Amino acid sequence: MRARKLKEELEKRLAERSLYEFIKQFWHIIEPGRSFVGGWHIEALCEHLEAVTRGEVKRLLVNVPPGFMKSLTLNVFWPAWEWGPQNMPTMRYLCASYAETLTIRDNEKFRLIVNSELYQKRWGDRVIMNSYQSSKTKVGNEATGWKMATSISGVGTGERGDRVLIDDPNSVKEAESQAVRQSTLQWFSEVIPTRINSPKESVIIVIQQRTHEEDVSGYILSKDMNYTHLCIPMKFDPDRRCVTSIGWVDPRTADGELAWPEQYSDDYVARLERELGPYAAAGQLQQAPSPRGGGIIKREWWGAWEDIAPPGRENTYPRFSYVVATLDPAYTEKQENDYSGFNIWGVFHEEERHAGYNVSVSKPRVMLIMAWQDRLALHDLVKRVDADCRRFKVNDLLIEAKASGLSVEQELRRLFVDSPYGIRMDNPKGDKVSRVHAISHFFYDGLVYAPNKRWAEAVIDQMSTFPKGKHDDLVDAVSMALSYLRKSGVLVRKEEAYSAIEDEVRRPVRRGALYPC
């Protein structure tokens, strides 16, 4: 009897000192038919939540793959641990997700724990449940603490919490809807700051799998909002090793090492990656809005001019046979509007021997020689475009044929009647994704080059994150240029150049008559 009491007291003290130990001891309450499978990633999340409890962290962002116990740890075990083991029954938790059914589900599990015989035996004197504040959406106690389940659309005026817990604010199914994303970001930036009890002491925690570069996590990171960021990708990426403000470091060392091999094996992860596809796998598993190396257009597909430039010519452009500029216009000076995207491409040729026929093949390649995106008024936009077209001796300027494009064309023709370049209106066919797919073969065939310039890196970055990126103005300009070069026959694949040579060689020679008629 004495030994059993000593063991119970030891377990109680361990649960009070460690959230991870508390989870292990109370796992059977909510999952009686499933054994607890531990992992260092759960311990990492517990460490950061314990830092929140100690008051060391007020803003926490967590990105982990689905099925990693994020909801159970944040929305079920941690509030129960703070109320009882940490003797903080006055804490009020406002829990939101993209769907209220998810937070109600977690409220039910939370209720199971705090009402359990084991929990009440240990901390029942601290957590006396309140019967008149017991519903699907709200669980309360006699110390005025409560836990409320709601959704993004449900958080309006009214309740305020000491801890605002936001679990998966972005729906995976609705990640592609810009309207839904913007509505969610507006809710997060305008409503959530008013839902805390104390600007200095209250806590906001966001936990989610990444769905888009412009999801709530992307918004937090882009605005540098002083959140402690815990990011755990399914497979370890040494270039993205996570180090947080509390001194935690991702313990993995090998590239591709799994985060939770005890639960998800290599075979399972490989099958999941195939089922999800590159974009969903990059966001949901790797916590990056685009696949490693890029999406449709991978970073490594871009050729570096420095690698093929003749000695001493690394910092100069090759001799171009044709130069085309493209403009995706959105003239405005308002910061909330899209950018205008502009780039210039030069076509150059390399001589290559056709081994089969021992003839020289002129292989065309294309280089990005200038690019920018900016928010400009109409007059400033056309002046900048004209100056760049003259500077780089552009042969033709393509402008997307939309309402703003027509205005740009008219203004260019009015102001610069002596322009040395032609102006063509381009009406792209199909959606943006299909247009990028249509020109992707130029990249993986090694026909597209860019110089080592910061502005070129901005284009490569935007191409690599498309279609999950925040902006796509430069992407539109790139696809417009390469599609035009393709349709006009200026840029062809190596196989097509070879085929043309073979056709020429095989063509029978027409002989004249042996005798005059």
C-alpha cells in the first residue's frame, strides 16, 4: 500500500513538472484502445508550451505535419495541464479553427480529462467543474476559468481569452481561394488582437500545416511579428534547420531524416508524398509553400550565364539575335494592389555538332537580361518601360491585353511615337498554371539562363514558389515571353533543331532533265 502511494505521488509530481509526462499518463483517458507513441517533436512542442506557461513566450507559431498530435497537445492536454497540475484554473482559452466542429471535438476530449477520476483525485481541489457552463462549445470551472470552442467566422465581439489558440486557421481545401485567404488574414489581423484580455500578458498561439505562402503563418513570418517559430518538417532539410528563441534546435543531422519514424515509416511517407503531389506534400509535410527546389519550375533548371560564358565575358551579355520585353501591367500606387511585372529576354545561339550527320546545329537559348516589379502610376510606368526598352535595344514589347494593358499601349504610342521597338498586345490562353506548364520544357531542357543578379534572383524565387507564391506578376511576364518566342519559332528545342537538320539531309535532291525539251 505504501509503495503504491509513493508511486502515485511520484507520478503526480512528474505530471506537474512535465507536460509531456502529463500527456503520457492521461493518454488512456481519450485513447483507451491505442497505445501512446512518443516522439521528440511532441517533447519539442511541450517545451515551447511550458515556456508559454512560465511567461517566457507570448506569441508562438508552430508548423508541423498533419497527424503529429498538434491539436491534442495544444487544445486538449495543455489547457488541462495548466488548470490542474500548474494550479492555473482561472485561465480562459479561446480556441478557433477554420471549422467549429474541430474545436468542439477537442473540447469534448478536454472535458473527458478534467472530469476523469484520476484528474479529480489529484487536482479536484483546484479544478471544480461548473455544471451550468458545460456545453459543446464552452467548458467552465468554479474559479471562472473556461475553454471556448469557436471558428474563424464565430469569433466576433464578446468573449476575450488569456490564451487565444488558433489551430489550422487555413483549410487545405480552400487554400487556393484568394478570397478565402484574404478573409482569414483580415480576421487574424483585425479581430484576433481585440480578443485578448491583456495586451502585455495574454498569449496568442497559431499552429498549422502550411497551405500557401500567403496563409496565416506566411503573414506572421512576412510581417516579422516577433513570434517564436517552431517549424518541424516531416523530412529534415539542413538548409532550414529550426532554432527557436528558447534555445531549442532540431535534433536531426541527416538530410531527409524523418521527424516521427516511430509512427510514420519511410514507405508510408513516400506513399503519402505520391498521393498528395508535390505542392500539397511541400506544404503539409515539409511546411514550405513550394516543393524543395521549386514547384513547376525548379530552381536548378535555370542555367547560369557565368557557367557557359567565354573567358573574360562573365559580366557581359552574349550577342543577341532578338530581344523581347513583356509587361503584365497593374498601374497603381496603392500598396494593396498588384505589382506591374516587367522583364526583357534576349535570344542567343550556340553552335553544336550533330554527331549523326557531322554538321553544325545552331541551338537557340534565351537569357533574362532585365526584370522588375513595382507599383507605379500610369505615366511613371510607361516612362520606365520605354527607357528600359531603348536601353536594351528591344525589338518587340508584349503587353498583356487586359483593360490596364490597353491604356498602357495607348499612352506609349501617344508619348513615344518614335519608339524603335514594336508594340504587340498579347492575349494569353488558358489559366496561369497551364501557361507555366506549357513553357516548363524550355527550363528542364537547359535553354533558359539568368545572370547572377539580385533582380534575377527575385524572378527565380517567384517562379519557384508558383503557384503557391504570394505574387505572380513576374511569372506572368516570363510565361508571356517564352510562349511568344515559342509560337513565333524563335526558340525551339534541341530535338526540333536536330529534326530540321535531318529533314534537310534526307530531302531528295531534285534533278534537272537529262535532255532539253
